[in-house]
Amino acid sequence: MELIHKPVLVKETLSFLNPCPGQVFIDGTVGDGGHAMEILALIGPAGKLFAFDRDEKSIERSRSRLQQYAGRVEFVHASFAEMGPVLSRLGMNGRVNGVLLDLGLAWRHYKSNERGFSYDSDEPLDMRLDRSQKLTAAEVVNGWPEDKLIWVFQEYGQENFSTYIAAEICRLRRQNMIRSTRQLTEVVLLAIRNKLGSSKHTPWVGGLHPATKVFQAIRIAVNDELGHLSRGLSSAIDVLGVGGRCAVISFHSLEDRIVKNFFRQESRDCLDPPEQPTCTCGHRARVRILTKKVVSPSSIEQKHNPASRSAKLRVAEKIS
């Protein structure tokens, strides 16, 4: 049976976005089309959905899954960070009623697909969401300087052993290139074993596999995920009409912090320091935050879909 990614926080997301017949929506990360299908059912035959994704395979899968809505969906093989220029060319800027960004990777990305997202299989070090881009995980691991690797592991992975892992990578790559996920995993394990003085093949570092954070950090770096998120949030507000809503589902603290800070900034009339007597920045609030507290999956959803446990939903409405 083909594995279909199960969308998270569907009921809560639809409640905030409130899709209505004839409206225009953007799914910035269409994936397997789970959220898109629910939105299309609500906006009806007169509605329109623009489905973005950096992964061409995701576009193919969602196109097949959403066949019944052919003609009402426009698929765009691009990052949601590019929605502004794309919608502008189509004359749709300012006419969108809702934008959804689900930042989680589908389960199939972690299964065998020759892209090397997981330490749990032996695949080439690739990790690209968009296979047309040049930068790969192999280039990061074998070409980036040690201090940059340390920064990536600390900043994107919050990895406590960053210094030791980066040093071990640089030592071993001088002998032979690190080409596969299995090789990289063994390097991480070796670095942590040496640091802890452990004889265990997989040393205990908490509930996660020791390579989890390193793989996450490299994936984020390869795909510039946080950069795309920052640009995409700004684009989302640009394309929305007044009253339109932007919903973002994040899965780790780095993403959630960017979303929270962006919405907070764009909901303020002035960005000058509070001690400054008069406003000189000229900034005016563009959104109203609808989720004063972050929305998390219910205990029932977490039980039936464990992958939803770390999901966080934030929503803002455009006001000007």
C-alpha cells in the first residue's frame, strides 16, 4: 500500500482560514495534497487553489491525488517564497483569501527515496527538496569549513556535540569523501563515543538517535529552509487581500520563533525603540494575530498521528 502523508491540525486550520465558495487560496507546501483537498472541497467549483512545492515528486503525487479538482488547481514547482512574483504575473496579488504553509516534511521523504534525509537508511548524501538546485548535503559535509559546520550544527540542530562532530567530519574527510548517510551516521557516532568515552555503538544522548540533530541541521542548511520561510511569510502578506488569512504549521522551535516574531512585528504600528518619543520608522501594522496562544494538536490527534506531536499553528489576518 502506498504511504500517504497524513495532514495535521486540519480541523483547526480550516476553522481559522474559513474557506468559502469562490475564494482563492494558496497551499505553499502542497505535499501529498491532504490540506489542499479539504480547502478545494470548501471553495467549490468557482474557487481556485495555487499549489506550490519545491519537490517535483510532491507536485506529481498531489496532481494525481487531486485529479477530481482538475481545472481548479494550478500547480507551481517553486518555493512558497516565490509566491509574490508568481501571483503578480497572474494579476492575483492582493486577491488571495488565504495562505497555508505546512512546514513539515512528508514521511516518504524519510523513507527510501535516494535523497538521504534519514540516518536510518544508506543513501547518497543529497537532502535536496528541489533536485534542480546545485547544493547538496555531500557538498556541505565535504566542502564547508569546520567553523561553518559547527555553526550549522549549533544553530539549526541545537546539537551539544557540534564541535566534536565537526572536527571528526573534517578529520575523516581528509582521508576519504563522506558520500553516504551511513558513513555520516558512523562519523557522528564515533565523535560522540570518543567524547563520552562510551563503548556502545550507539551511545545514549537522550531520547533521540545521536545523528538526528545533525541530519536536521544539514537538511535545513542545504535547502535554506529558514531563509525561504522568512521570505515566504513576507510574500504571503503581500499577496493576501484585506481580511485574508495566513496560517503556518511549524514543527520545531526555530521555525516557530520566526513565525511568531514575524507576526508580532507586522502587528505593530511602530518598530522604533520604546524609549524613543516619536515614531520615525514609518512602519504600520499589516496584520492582526488571531492565535494569541499557539495552537497544538489535540491529545486524540497525537494518539492517532504521533508525527503531529510537535506541530504548532499560528494564524494572522491582513488588516491593511
